[in-house]
Amino acid sequence: MERIGVVGCGLMGSGIAEMVARSGSQVTVIERDAAALEAGQERIEKSLSRAVAAGKVPEEEADLARANLIFTLDFSDLAHCQLVIEAVAEDEATKIEIFKKLNEVLLDPLAILATNTSSIPIIKLAMVTKRPEQVIGLHFFNPVPVLKLVELISSLLTSAETTQRARDFAMGPLKKRVITSPDRAGFVVNALLIPYLLSAIRMLESGFASAEDIDTGMVVGCAHPLGPLALTDLIGLDTTHAVADSLYAEFKEPHMAAPPLLSRMTQAGLLGRKTGQGFYSYKK
């Protein structure tokens, strides 16, 4: 697949677009408005420049990626894509509207519609299209150009051909390690990770231990690269909350419900690294 679309150029979308462009495919990136598109373009350029300066990416590969990127606000520019990856905020209604639009504009009858959702059932997105057999989950992890894992999620209606083509693309040009998951909230990683993060938030909320001690305990005691609260800041408290809501809606397990502290911080806009303040401050 040589013509790829990416819908959304935030933290995840920009990483996906950069990685796919570096692999040699032409990538058409779409955003909701000019400001978001410009911010995404700047994010990709900064990432490429850092990678070149650190010696992790050759200058020629970065130049290839730049040449392969097309930025637009027009959904019709995705018409000839063979694969489109949706990577907008973890909001079900927003994603459903995007899949309705993609269903209308994609001309290739074999084009795959993929979502980078962390938790929303794939079948919900598939059923708003006329090609549910070609809808699949491709869940990348942040930072996308660095982390090797991709979760591959097929719905009950995803065809074997679509699954194989998506797997071949992720493992081949993108050089990712693929694990498969059934179409259930949280898939594999977040079904394990989010309850752990919520437990850490409850521990902080109850006054049992400080944020620093909770994170130090898991980093030094369990050899985790980041403590749970620092990791929540990296993921984004809003995203963590959205995934928790999806998990609780499906399984009704108390340990999957968002703690009040997480809800209040999300309502206050204290979302972690992307806003400069979460459980820790990132303001310069």
C-alpha cells in the first residue's frame, strides 16, 4: 500500500504520519482546521529534526519523509488512499462521523479503514460504513516512531483478507511487532494498563502515598521505565478517563471506573504533559 491517509495530526496522528512517510509511502494528513494542521506539521518537523540531530534517522530518510507528506483540510483528498488511519481524540461520536465521511469519499473498493482507538469497539465504527469487512483496529503506542508495538483488532465482520493486509503493512514497511486482540474494550494493553493507573490515582487520592513515592516505588522497585502517575501524564488524563469509561461501560468492574480525582482534573483541564500540568508540572 503506497497511498495512506491519516486523519488527525495530534500527538498520535503526527507520529503515525511521520512513521509511515519515513517507510516510503505517500501520506495525506487531514485536520479539522488550519491551526491544528499547522501545529501537526510543526510537530512532525520537530520530531524529524530531533531524530536527525540524535543520529537516529539519516538526513536522507528525513528528507524522504518530508517529501512524502501532504497536508490538507479537504476529506476528498483522501479519495485514492488504499488505507486510512483515523487518529483523532478518543471520542466515539467524533470517530463515527469521520468513518461516515471516509465511507463516502474513498474510491478504492478494497481500501482499508483503520482506527487508532485505545478502547472503542471496532464494530461500532464498522457499522456506520458500507464496508464493515474492511474496518479494523490498528492501535499504535506513543511515541509512535519509537515504540514497536501495534495491536491489531478485527471485529466480528472484519475479513481475513483485511486482517492479513493490515498485518503485512504493520510488520513489513512499518517494521512493527504485532499482537492481536479480540474486539473488546481496552483490547490487550489498556485492559491491563488502565486499571493499574487508576489504582495509583486512588492511592494518591486517599493520601496513602505521595505521587513521587508511588512512582519511585514502581520505577525503582519494579523496574518500570515510568511510574503510573507520570505515565498517566504522558498518555493524557483525558485519554485515560475516556478509556476507563469504555472499560467500565463494557465490563462494569469497579476497579475500571474513573476515580473522582481523575474526573475533576480532567474537568479542570489538567491533562498532563500536553497542557503543562497534571500530577506533575511541566511548565518551563
